[in-house]
Amino acid sequence: MEYRVGDIVTLKKEHPCGSHDWKILRVGADFRLECLGCGHQVMLARKIVEKNTKGLNHAKLSVLHR
């Protein structure tokens, strides 16, 4: 699965605020994720994110024409 900054990831386990959805802020050996329910940010190892991903919604890139 290809992960990109701005994508929305649905994880198997819910955050204590009740949300399953996270926005990807950083991609690399570690991921920085932001909870879409409360805004809390966490750093997780790539292996953990890949293992616990239930769904992935790719961000739509908008192109500005000048």
C-alpha cells in the first residue's frame, strides 16, 4: 500500500476520543498521524501503521492553473 502526506487512514483500534480516522502528516520510517476526532498527534513506526490499517483514502491533489 502506498501512503502519502494528506491521506486519511482508518485504523483497526479506535482512539480514546472514539475516532478511527487519522490524517497522515509525515511519511518515512515513522509516520506522524493526527486524529481527526480530537486533533491529537502521534508518531508511530511504519510497521505498526501498515499492520493496523483497515482502510486508506487517498487525498485528492488540486492543481492550480495560472
